[in-house]
Amino acid sequence: MQESSLPEHHQIIPLENPVNGWGPKHKPNGKKLLITKEANYFLRNLNTYQRNEVYRAVSRLVTEGGYGASSGGFKLKPMFMRAKTDGIAAAGNLNLVYCVNSDEIVISSIGINKDAVGSKIPSSNESAQLYEVQRKNRVRYHEKTSVADLKEIENSWGFPVPTVEIKTEHAAVNGMLNDLNKATWLMGTHLDTAYWGDSPEQYTLFHNPTQGVFIDLFECVQDKISTSKVCRHLASVLTDCQRKGRKVKWICHSQGGIIFTRAVELVNDMGISLQGHKVVIHAGGNDRDRAIEAFKKAGIEVIDIDRDSPFDMVPNLAGGKDRSWSSFKRCLRFTLYVAGFGDRPMQTSPHTLPYLNLECSIRHLQMHGKHKAAKKLIDEQNRLGGC
């Protein structure tokens, strides 16, 4: 062992991996497995999902003797030539920097893999990840928002910075078909509406990456009858917040409502309370009663779960809020607006931006020249009670 007077990034201790069950005296592949105190502190601060990613990467290192699966040629060389310094092993969205020689594998540092996170082209290459987002300007979405304001709103939130934990008061889970750039400002907009009085200056985005419409829809179904990988990741984030005593105000949109509901159910199955957390769901595809039951069991305060347009097929039909024949007809007329097909800006969608009221929806349709669609809303307004 190293002298305790050395800085932590040089002090090394045995690494015990609970996945394979080795202990300090065990030598995998004839090598001691060690880790610096600095890297070990980082590892212990991760949530369980991230730690398991690290352990899997370490397991691969151990299996390969630290030299890599394609390094068979090393076995033909003398032992003193088989040294590898500052190798990098991928652990999901994290990197392990390690050194290896004939006696030891030493994990010297763990950090975010910059090549694995961030905006990607195509967006299907993006991965589930936490990002801290800071506000850039004071333009906020409200009933009197103009077309010019809408353009400014897309620039109202800054560059998403990857992080391994939630340290902000607010957090968000985005819906389907959102790349990272869109999710950043759109969830900031939903956050503003959900917690208007807080005037949030920053939030943490749990980015639910899009894999295209069909796979995203499959994930929605999967989380209603089983559990997706993204959902297990979020469940670990929730338990990590609780472990660290952080009470978070959540905003979930569309598929984000499905993911959050199922993640809370997983946490409930662990017997862990989420007392002190709060949640708002906008236009969620989740079953409302199922969500309320899960949140109540977890101790989560529901601030709002009913901010849904009567013309939005996601909460009404997919989420089962209103599957009456009249609701089916209303939603069917606006299916193309929800999907954003053709010349239909997102401001005319009953689903994408936060739903404020029918008057606001009518005005946005009129501002973009969709007068026939606006008339359909006006015709329905009296029958729906002017909501």
C-alpha cells in the first residue's frame, strides 16, 4: 500500500467487486485488483445503475487480464513487456482509466465518457444521461406568448452539462422523439409552467433518448407491462437522491410520465420511501390512477397530473384518461398536429408545449394560419365548458 501522506489520487486500496464476489486477498487472473482512493470515492458516490456499469467494465478487464480481448499477442511476449499504462475501459457513459502490469490492475480514475454523452447525429446514438441545465434568459411561456417569443424560448436554456447526480432543486424527464437539444429547452419550458412561482434558474434533465418512433412506442408499451433499461436507470437515480437526502421537484412530459411512474413502482418494490419528492406530469401517456397509486405509496406529493388538452391523443387515448367516442373523434382530428407532420409547427400541437387553455390553443392556431383547425376548437369550446 502507498503511504497515507500521498495525495488521494496516488493512494491505492483493494477493490472489492460485489458482482464477482472477490475480496482483498483474491487475485483475479493472478493479479491484484486495486483502485485509488480518489476513484473509489467517485465510485461510491454513483447510483447503483452506474456502479453496476463500472463493475461490469471491471469484470471485462479482469477476464482479459487487463490487456483487452484482442491482445492475445501479448501472451507471446516476456512478462516484463506486458505493461499497459493509462488504458481506458468503457463503463456505459463512464470511463475507467487504469494501469496494468504482471502483478496488478489499478483503476486510477473514473469519469464521464465525453464521447458517449451529449448531442449526437443521428440522435438515435444518444444515451440516457443526467444533464445540468442553466437558464440563459428570462423569456417564459405564457398565454400571451407571441411567435417571436416562441423563437426566443428555444434559446432560453443553456448547454446541457453531463453529471452523475442530481444536485438541483428541480429535475425533468422528457418524452419520446426528443433529441437532447430539443429536450433541453422543451423540458425547461414545461418546468416553468409546472413550478411558475419558483422561477427556476437551473434544473437537471434525465434525458430519455429517442430511438425513432417505433422503438420509442415499444418502450412505452414495455414500461406499462414490464421494465425498460431507461426506467431501471431512473429508478437508481431516484434511490440515489433519497440516499443523499435530496428532495426533488419533478416534471415529466408524455413518455416521461410512463417512465417515471414505472420507476417509482420499482422503488416501491425495494421498500424505499420517496417522501419529500414532488411531481407534475404534463400530457402523460401513463395511466393516471396507476400513477397516483404508485406516488401515494412512495410518499411523493402530486402537484398536477391533469394538465392535458382534450384534443391530445397521448393522455386521453394512450393514457386512458378519456376514451369516449367523442374524445376519440376530437383526438383523431388532431393526430397530425400531435405528430407534427407537414406544415404544422409545434406551437399548434395540443401535446408538445404545456397546455394552458383552449383560448391559448386557438390563438396559436390562428397565429400560424391554421384557421380551419382553430374553428374546430371553437366549435368544441362551448360543449366542453369553455376549458
